Amino acid sequence: MGNFCCHFEARHDDDDENKADLSKATIVFVLGGPGSGKGTQCELLVKKYGYKHLSAGDLLREEVKKGTQLGKEMESIMKEGKLVPTEVTVKLLRKAMQASSNDKFLIDGFPRAIDQAETFEQDIKPPALVLFFDCPEEEMKKRLLKRGESSGRADDNEETIVKRFRTFLDCSMPVIEHYERQGKLAKISAVPPPDEVFVEVQRAMDGLSTEHGEKPRASDHVAAHAQGAGLMAA
Ligand SMILES: Nc1ncnc2c1ncn2[C@@H]1O[C@H](COP(=O)(O)OP(=O)(O)O)[C@@H](O)[C@H]1O
Ligand SMILES: Nc1ccn([C@@H]2O[C@H](COP(=O)(O)OP(=O)(O)O)[C@@H](O)[C@H]2O)c(=O)n1
């Protein structure tokens, strides 16, 4: 079996680094397997909490659409259900964050590997909270095949879905475990209908304090979440 976390050689292009100060930004990572409902919950979060939603997958697909050489390489990686090089995705995210007037960000579908988490934390900053949508593969597969009927996405097909699941298990689960160890993870069942999932999402988000603008206190969140939802070890 090949290495599903593999990357091709990184390109360095730092022309837009440090253009805007992101040191005061509030960052929430939104993680979960393919089709677990990350995008759906982000839409609800934007409406209620006014965050800027940045989907790593959407940013990558926009680049692919441009038809550049890099875009073509990324397209074939995505069709294989593998991960685009960290540097490419972090650069797109940083650029989109700097272009936004918002200072609260939902980073959806990122980080998907430990090196992505490390690079983002070093280049930008660590997350205040990590939402993890927990969903069985069978349910995710059903949702993705249904989405594939109208999404037009080249990766919403049975063959690629299986590969994306493999990448998620091999590369992304260690990221979930990493943030669980740090006490930043809110693990939420993604199986109920979206509005029911969102009840748990709000419980996690409401643990982020708003004193002096938006100053996150992960420990408040973890305590509230553990008490309320029984999802974290005491
Ligand atoms: N809680 C849910 N129950 C049933 N279907 C859902 C739920 N959340 C999302 N979906 C549907 O599943 C598909 C995948 O959801 P999406 O938000 O696009 O997932 P992701 O961003 O994690 O890939 C979409 O067609 C969406 O409408
Ligand atoms: N951090 C990321 C996010 C997405 N991707 C690529 O983009 C694809 C689609 O990601 P996505 O987040 O839009 O979709 P889902 O797989 O979550 O439904 C992934 O399968 C990867 O090929 C990546 O390489 N690195």
C-alpha cells in the first residue's frame, strides 16, 4: 500500500506573508471525516456566531479551477483522495484570512495531518477550539454518494471515497488525538439531523469566553462540554 499521507516537493513563495496581523485572531478548527457534515455545521455557525468560514477543500478547488500547472497537480492528488502539500494549503488559508476583515475563523477540513497542524500553529497561531464531527464510515459514504449526485465534485465517487476514508484514518485521526491530548477537542456525534448536531456545537462554542472582545478560554469550553455532553474524559 502506498503512503496516503504523501506529499510532493514543497514550493516556497512567501510574498504575502505577514501582511495582516493574525495574532489576535480566534481560530476554530472544524474536523471530521469526508461527508461528516463539517460544511453544513459551518453554515449554521456563521449565522449564529459571525465567524468567517474558510474551507480548505473549497480553496483548493478554486485553485484547481484556475487550470495552472500547480492546479493540475493538486487535482490529481485530490482525485486520489490524498493530501495536497501542507505549504500550498497553509498559504491559501493565510491569504484568505489576511484578506478578511473578520478576526474569527472557522478553518474547515484543516489540519488533516500532523505536519499541517504544526505548520499552521507556527506560521499563524494555535486554535482556541477543535470541533470534531464523529460519524461512522457507512453513514459518511451514504451522504457523499448522495451529495455526488449534484455536487459535481470529482472526488464524490465510490472509488475516491474509499481512498479519502483511508487518508482520514492514516493521517487525520492522529490530529484528532493530538488535540484531544491538549484538551482542546469537542467530539460531537454527527449522526443526528443537522439541527440536533448543532445543539452540541453551540454547547462547545459557548464555552469560548467573549471577555475583551473575543478571548478564548479552552479550559472553560472543555469543562462545560465534558459536564454537559459527557464526551470527554473527566
Ligand atoms: N447531520 C446530518 N444528517 C444527514 N445528512 C447530513 C448531515 N449533515 C450534513 N448532511 C449531508 O451530508 C452531505 C455531506 O455534508 P457536508 O456538510 O458537505 O460534509 P463535509 O463538509 O464534512 O464533507 C451533504 O449532502 C449534507 O447535506
Ligand atoms: N487540508 C486539506 C483539505 C483538503 N484537501 C484535499 O481536498 C479534498 C477535499 O477536501 P474537503 O474538505 O473539501 O472535503 P471532504 O473530504 O471533507 O468532504 C481532500 O480529499 C484532499 O484531497 C487537502 O489535501 N488538505
